[in-house]
Amino acid sequence: MKLNSPPVPVFIIALALAVIGFLHGLTTALAFIPIPAVWIVLVAFVLLAASCVSKAD
């Protein structure tokens, strides 16, 4: 399987989701987010992995 580098916008979105997930898990500042932190980080990882596996134009 050939892996591709993710596009910059997808990478930035995944990075932002991961940072939000980590901050949500470590602090109480983001307590208004009803989703558990582990799911936010998991979505960021799946988004990044899917963009690496998919064929980029």
C-alpha cells in the first residue's frame, strides 16, 4: 500500500482537533464540549490516517 502525504488543510484540521481533544482531557477549560476527549482525538487520528491512505490529486 502506497501512502501519500495529507493535504495541508486536512493536516491543520486534524492538528486542531487533536489539540482541542488533549486540552479537553487535561483541563476543565473546555468543559462545555459534551463529547469525551478520547473521541475527539480519535476523530483527528482517523481523519489524518484516511487522508494519508486516500489518493491525492
